[in-house]
Amino acid sequence: MIRETVYSGPTTTYLIELAPGVTLSVLEQNTARARMEDRWCGGETVEFGWRPEHCLVLA
């Protein structure tokens, strides 16, 4: 579920709750979804995925 959406010009950051107490921060470039009304809002349930080569894990 989307908990928060933060628009930052060229990118949008989504805080996604995967499970109670487990939140993932997702950064999306605003090229494909440039209109504000095309972005997800807090409270929406979403399904997402990505390609492994597009990952950066910080430890």
C-alpha cells in the first residue's frame, strides 16, 4: 500500500508498506508518468516489480 508520495520535480518517491512495520522507499523518474494525476496516492494498493539490473542495494 502506498503510504506517502513525495514529488521532487524530475522524480517521485513512494513509501510503500509491504507488511506492518516494513516500508520500502521507491524512486520513480517522472518521464513516463509526467502528469500529477497519473501518480499513485497514499492509501492506494499497488503491485510493483523491477528488473534486477535496475536495483541498487545499500547496506
